[in-house]
Amino acid sequence: MDIFTRNFRRRSVLGGAAAVAAGSLIYPARGTFAASETPVKIGMVDPQTGTYAALGASEITGARLALDQVNKAGGILGRPVELLVEDSAADPGLAVTKARKLVNSDKVNFLMGSVSSAVSLSLNQAAEELKTLYLDTGGHTDQVTGTQCRWTTFRTCSTTWMLTAGNFRTLFDKFGKSWYFITPDYAYGHSLQKDYASQLAKAGGKVLGNALTPLGTTDFSSYLIRARAAKPDVLVNLTAGNDLVNSMKQATQFGLEKDMTIAGALIELEDLAALPKEARLGWWVMEWWWDQPNQPHVADFVATYKTMAGGKVPSGRSWFGFASLHALALAANKAKALDTMSVVKAMEGLALPPEVALQPNNPFYRAADHQLIANEFPGYVLSNGTYPDLFHVANIVPGSTIALSPAEDGCKMTYPT
């Protein structure tokens, strides 16, 4: 049973050329607070509809769990915390409209969220204009903390470079030097493909082709036919969400796994759970994994999350939402203030405590570019596995060993005078 009271409001918002109906969700504060206490408000812009809805739902659930813990521990500056969630539908224009509404009308103190890299880039710019701290939970493109880094933006998920570096050498050494890419045609896909291609060229490999696929594609047959004709050693599938599910189903219907290795960068537990057994295959990277028997606090987190999520175990997306809301609370309490600049300075260098980090190597938000330096969990899909045992983590790669420096990533952080 949902332990939070939900307040749904329906509204129509114009996003791009289409009117999109989307709801607002308010997860109110819980805990013992004086009735006169003014809540601290966190606005979350995440997809609740569309291609990335399942991933957004996990981020929101993780954030709700953190919200409950923060409020039970005394909130922020002794005040209750509310989480206001808006649906981005993975649409950058709509996401900015929702962010402006959250800041200007709902008076949130901080912003967080995003699955789509295109949305992250848009919120990155909007947050600076709104002079509001924005914590990118799950949009990976390098630019967010690289060439387009901004003083108001931090990021919890990895960069695309870290994702590709997490398993590049394994794919290259184990499966071959000629690669063909299926790439979602927006910032996330472009960034992943560029990073893999850079590492491939440096290692002496070859890109045989790169098929760009629109977000929300349902028929991948033409792209898969081209991939088969190219005869690569490795077919690198960079799609995500429903697109990954559809493309993997169709790739195995074509029997491509018999002629080439199918692999990629990021794979999500939500996607694996949605795939039929015959389409569960390949080598990929997880950004967090629920089964870490020797890591303190992970088992407790998994057990608590399952009671909230109807028996589902937390995914990497769940952890993004959980860690991000906790990080905002930790930084604000450390700053003893709510103004953007004070909390930004408190988040710079902030290390996540073990009960929030839920992984080794002491993840922290790097001061120079505001990127969380955590770990990558490369491995392979267990085709005969049953939920939630669908992935084998072959190694845990410390982010500090593969992350580009802020200078290499192009970040030149500037602050208002």
C-alpha cells in the first residue's frame, strides 16, 4: 500500500507543437513538525508517460523513500520537506515549462530529475536562468558537466564517457574490432556513440556504420537489416527504455545474435524485466546494482524499497532518485541555509555517507564540475535468469579511474559576481 498521500491535479501544457496533458503529484512531509513550519520544497521533473516512463517511475519511488527518511530525521533545517513531481514526458520544452512553474508558482527551493539527456541540457540552462540549484538525476550526456557545465547544476548519474569506458576494453578485447552502432538520435545517443568511437579509434578498431533512430521508434527492421549487411564483430545498441526493449526483441527475431555479439553501454533493470527470455543477452554496464552482499546498508535499503514498490527491487534509477534527494538535504543542512549559492558551495565536494552511497569507493560530487564520481558495474545479462537476478556484475570499476578530468571534459565553471 502507498504510504504517501497523493494529490493529483490535471492540466494541459503546450509542449512543442502539441498540447500535452500531464499531472502534478505532491508527496507531503511526514514526521513530527510544528504546524506553523513552512515546508522546504523540492521540485522533481521526471517522465511519467512516454518511452522513459518506467525509468522515471523508479527515480520517483527512490526519491519518495529518501523523502520519508529525511523527514523522519528532522527534515531540512528542522523544517518538513515536500516533494512536488511534474511529468516531463521526456520533452525538453515541456520540462522547462514545468520547471518554471515549480520555481515561479510553487516556490520550490531546489529542482531535481530527468531521464532524457535532452531534458537535462534544457533544465541545466533553465536552472541557471532561474538561479535555482538543479540536480540532474539521470541524464547522462557528457555536456551537462562538461562543455555546458553551470554553477547551478550537479549530476548524480554517470557521464556517457564513464559508461563507455566502463566496458569498452572488455568488448574490444573479447569480441572484436569492427563495430556497428544503433544510436538514438538525440544528445544521449550522440554522446555515447562519440565516446565509444573515440576509444575504438584509439585502440585501432573500426566503425562500420551508425544508424540514427528517432526516440520512440517501434520498428527497427530497416536499421537491423543494415547492421546485418555490415557484418560487424559487435552490434552496439545504445537505445534505452521502450526503444531498447523493442530493438532487442526484433534483433533476436532476426537472429542477429548468431552472427555478432550484441552489447551496449547502459542497461537498466526495468528494461531487462520487460524483455522476453530470448532477448535477454549481451554485455552492458549497470550504474548501481541491488545485490551487493558485502556492502553495508544495501540489504536494508533493498528490503525497505520493496515494501514501498510492491515487491520490486530497486534499480539504478531508484538509487539516482534516492541519493539525489538525500544529497540536497545533506547539502542544505551543511550550509545551514536555503539560498542557491550557499547550498551549491556545500554540495561541492560533498561525499555521500555509506547509508546513501550504497556502494564502495566513497562517491562524492566533484567541486570543479559538479559530477558525482561513483562506480560502474559492467557485466553481462543472464539469459536464463529470473527477476530480479537478471544480470551478472563482472567487476566494479571506480569512477575515479575512468572519469575524464573537468578540463578534459571541457568544463569551465563560472559563478555570478
